[in-house]
Amino acid sequence: MYNFKIAETKNFQKIKQQIDKKVYEKIVNIVYPQLKLNPYFGTNIKKLKGKFEGYYRYRIGNYRLFYLIKEETVLIIVTDFRHRQKAYR
């Protein structure tokens, strides 16, 4: 398995300013290391279908972290973070 790098889109960087600091610390200290090792599979990881084809989501309590995987560049692109009620609209 590769050691993926993580990039955040400009959209996510705007959103992270509004995220609770404890939640963002959890993303950086727990979620990112797990995604770097295996972004395809885990108890909180799900590959999305339909109009979100190609995206993956990581469940963090009532929130969802969305990302794309670019295998050719060994890169994970974090695109969005939303409450579960608004996540799939």
C-alpha cells in the first residue's frame, strides 16, 4: 500500500475556518493518518454512488468528510465537510 498525501481544496479550507477546533484536530490527528495508509477501506469509509460517483466519505459522528482519490499521483483531495442532514443535497 502507498502512503498517500493529503491536499485540501480552497472550498474545504474556507469550511475548516467554521469547524469546531476539536473536530478539526480529530480530522488531522486521527482521520488523515488513517486515510494516508488506506483511503479505500475502513469502518467509517464508504464509496459513494450516483451523482457523487468517484467520491468517498468518512463518517465523523454526525458529520461527513468528502474526498477524492487520485491514484496516479498518490493523492487524497479533501473537498467538503458537512453535517449529515445536509451532506447529500
